[in-house]
Amino acid sequence: MKPELKPTAMLKHPIAVAVYLLLFLWVVAPLVPEETGLQLGLGYRLFYTFFVLFGVAVIMLNRMSPVRHLASQGATLGAIALVFVLTLALPTLIAQVYPYPKGSVPQPGEGEVEELSPAELGKKLFFGEGDLQPSCSLCHRWEGKGGTRGPELTNVKDVAGSRKPGVSAEEYLRNHILKGSAYHTVEGFPPLMPPYEGNITEEQLDAIMALLLGEGGE
Amino acid sequence: MDIPLIGSRGALWLVSELHLFLAAFILGAPIFIVVCEYLGHRSGDYRYERLAKEMMRVTAIAYSFTAITGGIFAFILWTSYQSFSQFLFEKFGPAWMIYIGLIVLEVILMYVYYYSWEPWKDRKMLHIGVGVALNVVGTVVMFIINGIGAYMLTPTEEALNWWQMLNNDSWSGLNLHRFIANITFGGFIAGLFGAFMFLFSRSEKEKAFYDWMAYIGTLIGVGSLMTLPLAGYIYAKELFLYSATISTFQMADRLAPFFVMQGFLITFIFTGVIFYIWTSIRRIEGAERFHRYRTPIFTAVVLFGTLWITPANMLPDMVTDPEALGIPVGAVIIPERMAALSLMMPKALAVTGILIVTFLTYMIYLRALKTGRITWGSIAPQAQYSLIAVGALIIYLMGLMGAIRELSRDDWHVAMQIRDMSPYWWVPPLAHTATMTAIATILFFAVMAFIFWVGFLLGRKEEVEQ
């Protein structure tokens, strides 16, 4: 029998060690009672899982036999560009999931938030309970709560229709959210409104519109 | 005037980062180019001379791109942020004049240094003297623009003149940090260039040279990178002494996740460097007995990295309530008895641990060299790919740290004095920042790949034909 096939040698293999660590993180750690002050939450278990996988991947890659020196210039350039882009993809992807899981943003028709009306969801988004950046309340007030950089929006449905001649309240507000100050700026306020186009989903926009125009958009 | 599609801030962000990457390179590379030229002159080892000359060729082409991106940067700043640009030009008038005058002098010195290489080959010390002068002028240029950048974050209260504004509380910290960071950057880009050229080389002689060049560039890069944490602490301390609010905003509020990302990147960089050194050790004949240290070394660096990055919580700011989002508090806040791991002391120890492990790895490499024999050019190609990955991460890290410094002002152009009244006043989340940084990094890589190609691969064909 070859030495590397001995059971003890197999147990010391980096992949085996990684499996033990992952079993510990996902099977043993959740069983630790909360009162011990040592129970690792989901975010931290995912965090440490990444490092276990990263460590074992690096060790295994370093054990690889030498790769081929590519013959054609095109293939060489392609390989270099691929390594470069994949390397950048790793931290960029971590950043996409790090601050908050995107899936945590309440959406209409999803699980326990199913009972939320569009206007209720709009109110949550308005006050920053989601991934809409920046949230409306940083600059605007709703029922007296929020920032003062922009106008109060509680009764905006009554005045939005007269802001631009021939433009309905709904069209005005929708365009204003999507295009920001480039579309229009209310007199007496600085042109601070960012364009949300590309940064807001259709559902989020509908929810905010429902809030601003009153439930259902009447 | 707003910029279509990406907006004024997006455009300014990408162009300024591209400009700064190029500027860091043309300031950092000449420092070790002169050192290499001097080493070649003293030791008689022609490889140092060739390394210096080839890097200078890359640097000379990079100067043009730096000027082009600087012009576009100034144009966007003027057109999109007029009143703020006017403030900067009015208040720092004499500083700008000195800045422009020194840039002209720097370009003249650069051309003299580059084109006098052959004619002055018998007057080497004079040539090296021009190189030193080029570096001194380049460094002063950087200090001036650092002063203006530092003023925006830590403005001098009741400043009477431009000098008092320039000489603000975080100027020296930023100068020190950027000076070292530029050498690091120049070293790693030389490593990237060596790796790039190695992979394109076909003859054993060329492979041997570029293998050695990638090694020297990386050695300089890592050597100066190891001193950067200390310079970073000094800079952070200056910011803290100026206003604790800045530090809180950076380390415990909106920018805290950005520093977690910094930890990820630095851990990846050191792991990449250690990967490169171990691949180097593998090709040393007679050094097999050192291979048993490889797994413990990688385990240690990843462990220290994990300890360093472990955050106190995973919340994007100080006001977000995870329960309102339906996320259990325990999922995103460190367990009570592990909270000590998120304090500065264990983190400082972890960073020190990473530095010690890297140093130990290099010591093992030197020991392996003494007992075995190295054949330059025989390294496995994956070592060069690891240097390309390290190069990508270094550029990305620099872009991210630049964004952190800019975003530390929150919604101010000049902290507590001039408010950002544009539609882009808000601090973007980490995800957006990371995407912007990745785009800027790819743009810079494209420019550098073009420079390597036009300066060397095209030229090499001509040399072969001649």
C-alpha cells in the first residue's frame, strides 16, 4: 500500500481537515447553547466557511504540478486576462453579499412579508429598511420624520401634478425618482436628488409610488 | 453639467482612480529604477541595468497616459463641480502654480534621464544623479497634491494663507503613507510586468531574465508593503487626533465594512506572495526538505487573516436595525464571548503575525537557496500567474483605500466647510464601491497591457528582425 493511502495520512490531508472544520461549523456549532455566549450566527459561519475553503484551495493549488507554458500569444493574453478578472471577481463578489444579503430586502409576495401592502413596503423602503441607497428619508420627511435637505413628501400627491405643466402627479414623481435633479428641482431646495434609474427595481419603484400617491395609486 | 449614464461622480471616480494608479506608478517606479541602476553600476550585474532600462521604457509611455487622464480629470471637475473647483483654484493659487511648474520640470528630467541612458553610459553617476533629481521633483509634486487632498478631509481652521491650508493636520501622514505605497505599487507592477513578459517569452534566456525581474520587483513590493501598516497607523492616528468623528465613521459606521474588505484584500495579497515564494522554492534543486513547512505556513497566514478580519458585527452602519429586516441579531453580531476578537489588540497581533509568517517564508527561501541550486527561467508558470493575481489585488486595494479616504468626508467637499450640493452627495454602499473599483482596476490593467505590448512585444519583433 502506498503511504498516502494509509488512513492516518488521509486524515491529515488538507481536504480532510477542511471537512472536519466545516462539520464543526455547520453541525456542532449550531448546537452550542446561546447562553454560553459562543453560538456563531449564520453570518459568521458563512464568513469562517469562506476562509476554510480559501485556505484549502490555496494549499491544493500550490501542490499542483507545473502548468503548461502556453505557446500562442493570444492564448497567453487570454490566460493572463482571465486570471486578472477572476482575481478581481472574488473581492467584488464578497462586497456584493457582505453588508446585507440582497434576499433580506422585503419584496411583495415573498414569505412572511406577503401581507404587506405596496404602500407599507414603500414606507419601509422610504425609511431605509432595505437595500435602496440612499434611502428617501435621508433627505425627505414623511409624517414629520426624516431629513430636511429635500421637501416634505407626506402630501406630495396634492402638489406634484402642478410642478410641471401638463405632467400628471404620477408621471412627475416617477420621472423625478428615476432621473433625479436632472428632471426637476423644487424651488427653494438645492439640486441634490440622485437619479435612481438602474439602482431601483420595478417593484421598489411601484411600492414608493403607492406610498407617495396613496394606497393603490388613487 | 451631468455626465450621461454613469453620472458626474461615477465619471470623476473612474478617471481620478485611473489617473492616480498611473501617477503612483510613474512616481514609485523611478525610485527603484534608480536604485537598480546604481546596484547594476556597483555590482557589474547587467541584469539590474536591463531591468532599470526596461522599466523606464514602460514608465516613459505611462507618463503620456498619466497626462491624458489628468486632463480628463480636470475637465470633469471643472464642468461638473464648478464652484468647488473655483474654490480650490482660488485658495491654493500659488500651490497650483508651483505644482504645474514642477510637473514641467519633472517631464524634462524624465526625458533627459530616459534618452541619456546610452549617451551617458560612461558618465554613470551623472545619469544616476538626473534620476535622483527626477525622484525628488516627483515626490514634491506628490506632496503638493497630497496637501490639497488632505485639506479636503482635515481643513486647517482659520487658515490665513495657502501654505497654512496645505500644511494641514493629516498632510504628513498622507505623504508618508503614499510615498511608501507608491514604492510598493511600483514594485508589484514591475513584478506584474516581469510575469507578463515571462509568460510571453519563448527563449530560455528571456525566461531567465524575466523570472529574475519578477522576483526582484516582488521583493521590493513586499519589502515596502511590510512597512505600510505602520505608516497606515500613523496616518489614522493623525485623522483621529484631528477629529474622532472621522475615525468612528471609518471604523465603526458606514465605512466599517470597507475596512473588512481591506483585510480580505491584504490577506489575499500576502497569501499570493507566499504562494509565489513556495512555487519558487519548489524549483530549487536539493531543497525538498523544506517542503514540509509549506502547509503550516499557509495555514498560519489564513488563520491570522481570519482573526484580523473577524468583524464586531456585519451591519452597514450604526443605525440599521437587523430585526426590522427580519434578520436574527445573532446572525450578524459576534457572540459575546468572542467579542474580544473584534478589538484592535488581537487585530494588531494578527497583522504582525502575517508579517512574521511572510518574513519566515522568505528566510526559508534564502536557506533553500544556500542548500540547493536555482535555475532562473525554470519556475512553474503558475508562480507568474500568482504575481498577476497579486498585481490585480494591489491595484484594487489602492483604489478601495482611495475611495475610503474620499468617502470619509461624508457629504462634504471640504469637511464641515463646503457641502456637496450635487445629486451624488451620499456615501455609496460597499457593493457599489467595489464594482467601481473593479472597473477602474480593469481599465488600468488594459492601459498597462497596452503599454507592455506596444513598448516590448512589438519592439521585440523588430529587434529579432534586425
